[in-house]
Amino acid sequence: MSHQHDFCVQGGCVCGNLRFVLTDEPLFVQCCHCPRCRKLSGSVYGAHAIIESSKIQLLKGRPQPVRIPSNDHAGEKICCCPVCKTLLWVHLLEFGDAVSYVNLGTLDEPQAFPPAFHLHIKAKLPWVDLPQEIAHSAGDYDRQVVWPAESLKRLEALGSTFPDKWLKKILGPKPPKGTGPDLAD
């Protein structure tokens, strides 16, 4: 992996009002075929570069955060351009604002970030073909098994910034059902 100081990938919204740069390589790049990611992306699956939010530098404009409820996740906060409403990235509440799922299509060079994994392929549309060489799972995956060791170390370093209720889910055993964070701000 590159060192933070020599990595720079820009991205932005459709209208150009909001521009940003990733200052380090993503922790992980994945494509999710769950119905939720399809709806959020407006496409056949969500393609995400997962990265520490502190490694997204705004160059122009400020995203508009919108909290959305969710039944199948801990909930999300989506960040959009306030002018054209392009969905730039998503914060899953299990990570708080510490981790961003950047939509690959918002990067100026998305081809530089091929996915390492496809998840929730049980829900994929039947006419979507997956490359044989890319790892996949029918549902979710175990981050401790799938992610590179260096990415797990970077994620662990953020542990103190995660909401307490979700720290064990991210870095260890899952919390009991019904103990997720409140969606109200």
C-alpha cells in the first residue's frame, strides 16, 4: 500500500459544486448486491471504496448529510452534493462518521479501484455476471477473514472513534439484537 503522502485520487459530484480527494488508498473496495445498496446507488449494485473519513479532503463545497432509516443495517447517513444531489459517500452508523463508503462512480478514475469482493450475491440480479477470479459471498462476510491485515490495523486504530455500542461488532463479537444506535440526531 502507498504511504498517505504520495497517494491522491480526486472525485466529485455531477455538477462540479463538490470536489474531494482521497489522501490514502481505500481500506477495501467491494461491490454489494443487496437491495439497499442497489437503491442507494441507483444501479444494479453498490460499488464502494471504504476509507477512513479523515482521509477524504474536501477541495470545494461541503456535502449535505441526510440520515436515512434502515431495517437491514444499523442505519446510514448519506452525504450528497447540496446542489445536484449526487450521492458521494455513506456512513454506516456502526462506524459513526469515522469510515466512509465512497461511491466508486464519484471518483475521477474509478477504473483504478477494481473490487476485491462481491457480497450479497444471493440478491444479485440474474443478468449480472461476476468475474470468476473475484471472491464473493452469498450474504455478508467476516471482515477479519476477507480484508487485508494492514486495512484491519487501520480500522482498529479508529476503534476509539466508533460508537461504544458498535465497537465489539466491528472489532469483535456482535452486540445483542435490538441494541443498535438511535437514528435521531
